[in-house]
Amino acid sequence: MTIDGSWAIFGVGCAGGALAELFHWWNLRQEAQFPEYVKSAFYWGITAAMILTGGLISWLYFGEHAEGMLALHVGLSAPLILQKLVTSVPEKGGAKNVVLNPAPTVRRFFTW
């Protein structure tokens, strides 16, 4: 299915970004309790930014004409690629990279 229009491609890309967030919550279903960051406005702000990033990258990549599945895949992959980039940077730690009582950070947010 071909999609025409910038807003439609942006919307499909955002749907892909939202799908990535859904996968994140699906992975959390087996946890004993939900993480503390669920109640944080910062968490939901980053989540919204990742969804919008999926839409933006889809729009930048395709412009005004795209196949629907490709726009969805680009929207889905953009937050996942950003997550991998953030988590691949080594943490600054103590001796032998041991971190005691880690503080919540954006990097830890992306490790799911």
C-alpha cells in the first residue's frame, strides 16, 4: 500500500515508534513489579520523543510518497537504533567498571 502525504508518512512512522514502546512493555510483563520510572514525567517525555523520532525519520527518509510497511519499519527501527547507540557507550565506573548504587540516567532508561 502506497502512502501519499507528509503527515500520513509521519503518522505511520509514529505508529512504528509506538510499536517499539509496546514491545518494551511486553518485555516488562514478566517483572515482579513495574520499574520506578513508570511514574516519572521524564520517562514519558522520552517515550513521546522516541515515538516522534520514528515519525520524523520516516518523513525525512521518504518525503511525501512511501510504501506503508517500509514507513512503519523505519519508524520502528529508529528508536531501537537510538537505544542500541546509547547503551553501547561504556559507563564510567570505579575499579574494574563497578558501579555501586547506580543513579537513574537516560542510558539506564534505554537498557531494556
